Amino acid sequence: MGATTSPSVIPDPAEVLELALGLADVAASVLRDRPSDLGATAKSTPTDVVTVMDKAAERVILDGLRGARPDDAIVSEESPA
């Protein structure tokens, strides 16, 4: 995966793409190995659900982003970044 850059430097789009594709591949591996019980719970409304798989995939992505780009801000859907 790509090198970390300082926040004042615009990252190389190819490096960011490489990072995104790598993290998506790892998250997909997590999602392919799902449990029979997804542990779905409601978030803000009864129709806005989150599963253990949502959280697991997001954790892989957030951890990878923090590791590769520790100075970047992250906005996430399921958990505070």
C-alpha cells in the first residue's frame, strides 16, 4: 500500500487508489466469511440497521486507513472514526 504523506501535501491519486483497492479486498474477505447470525441492530430508526459484518468490514478499513494515513481525517458510517 502507498506511503503516508503529510496533510498539507496532496496525495498521489494512484497511491490512494492502491490503498482503497487493497483495503476493499481485505474487507471483502471478511464479508465472505460471515456468521449465520448477523447480529443486526437498529441504529437511528428501525429501518436503519447495522450488522456485525458492517462493523467488521468498517473496522478493517478504518484500521488500514489510520495505519497508512495517520494524519488524514476520517468520516465513517457505523462508528466514530
